[in-house]
Amino acid sequence: MSSSAAGWFVILLALVCANLPFINQRLFALIPLRLARKPLWMRLAELITWYVAAGLAGFAVEAGLGNAFPQGWQFYAITACMMLVFAFPGFTWQYLVKHRAA
């Protein structure tokens, strides 16, 4: 995999991981809950977990290319903000769009 393709893969993975907590009512998209709707705190905890998973996948891709660089706090602050921006469409759909009762 080229470095360009690897970069796009990690960005698309982060985009999917950021919206996953907001598009379904299951925990980590696998475990059904007894609640009718997931509370916001559970969605945010899930978002943090997906952030770590996407970061580990990005590190694995970078290490596979042979040049894993050490990162400072600035990198993690920027990627956390990027994850929040990526989560905006899912958050908007879940909380700001009016849904009809089924």
C-alpha cells in the first residue's frame, strides 16, 4: 500500500469511526442495549474508544510503511479535534434532525 493510499485509508476509517456511535443504538455497533436510546455520555465514551482504535490502526499502518515517528501532545490534540469535526454529521443527524415517530 502506498503512503498516499494509507493516509486516505486512515482518514476514511476515522470518519466512519467518528459517526458510528451516532448512527445506531447498539454499543460499539454490536451489543444490543435494553435502552430505547443511548445516552449522550455513552456515545461520547464510545467516540473516545473509536478514536483510540482509529489511532492504533493509523499507527499500525505507519509502522507497516516503515517510518513510525514519535508524536507529541500537539498531534493528539489536533487529531482529537479532527475526530470531533468528523463526528458532526452523525451528531447532527441524531440530535438536531427531527425524526418521525415510527
